[in-house]
Amino acid sequence: MADAIAECKDRIYDFSWLPETIGDFTLIIDTVEDSELGFRFFHYENSLGWRWEAIYDKEVNDFTVHVVMPLFSFVDINFVRNTWDEYEAVLRERGISAVTQRLVEPHQMFTYAYKQKGLADWVYDEVLPPAVGPFTRDIAPSNGICMINGSFIIAEYCKSKDPSGLLLFYNVLRDEFFVELRRHNYPEINHDFDAVTIPELEEKLTSQLTNVLTDLENRL
């Protein structure tokens, strides 16, 4: 691993092929060793703090991509490679389209099951308001984020400069809705919103969303 980091530091990079912006995301070249992650090459970031990061991950000894949101992050396994040459090739081939499809125009990744569930056309504003107290909704079913385990994040309520809030998931494989809370970035399981159908979920959101977020705020 130390040798790999040293190689990353010594290598000369040409990122001139990367566009300065993709949608509302801005390119930041931050080619530097990171004591926690390993080595950073570049990332795209928007005003909400959403990030698409190209890195060498010393924990797994691979070149990879991290998708980082206010309350969650995950590895895009489509970019995991063992060598820099392979990694650069896949970044050139798929990087721009990956940022576009996953974060700028996430509806491009809506699956047949997601659409059949009615999530793409769901009129949700009454049960998922833009804000609840100090928590702001920055993800909604119309721009749900596709993850790598059969789940979509269909709502995220978060606070500014505090990794606390609520994540609403739809798992395509299990055909179910569920929620996880984040309290100062620590996950908490919550079953108040477990549901199978949208009407069932709407009922629980109407009765519980404000209460759950108010309780969370009181515990921060």
C-alpha cells in the first residue's frame, strides 16, 4: 500500500480531458495524499455538497470512485480497478456519463421496477415537504439516487453543516420502503416508516415525519 501511495505521488497526471462543469457540478483537481482515504485525484462537487470522488482507497488497495452525500456515501463498483492504467481508461470511458446519470440526471438510472412502483410520477410534496424545521430535503423521489445494493435513496432530510437527518430508502429487490436516521453521522434504525405501498408510506409520513425529525433535533 505504501508503495502504491508513493507511486500515486510520483505519477504525472493529465486531467485536461475533464470538463470544468457537468450540470451543476464543478471540477476540483485535488491531487494529493489523504491520510484517511489514501490518495485523491479529483472530484466533482455541487452547492449541496454532493461529491463524486476519484481516489486510491488504501483500505481496499484499489483505485475507485466514492459517491458522497451529506448523510451517506458508497463506492461505485463499476470503477474499481487494480492499476492506474486500467483506472484511467475506465474514467475516460465512463466518468463523465457516470456523474451525469447518477447525480445530475438521476432519472436516467430509474429501473423498470422503480417506475412500475409509481415513484417516478409520485406527487409527494404534501407528505415530503421541502423542509421540516431545520431539516431540508435535498433528495426526492423525482431525483432518487441509485445505489449499488438494489436500493434507491428517495428522500434525504439533512441539516446544514451537521451530518444529522433522515434517509428514506426504496429497495427494489425486496420491494419495501424503510428509513434510517443519522445522528452526528451515526446510523440509527427506525421502523416508523416501514411500508410496502406508496399509500401506506404516505400515511406514515403524514403522521410520523415531523415527530421523528423533531425528536431527532431535540437529541442533537
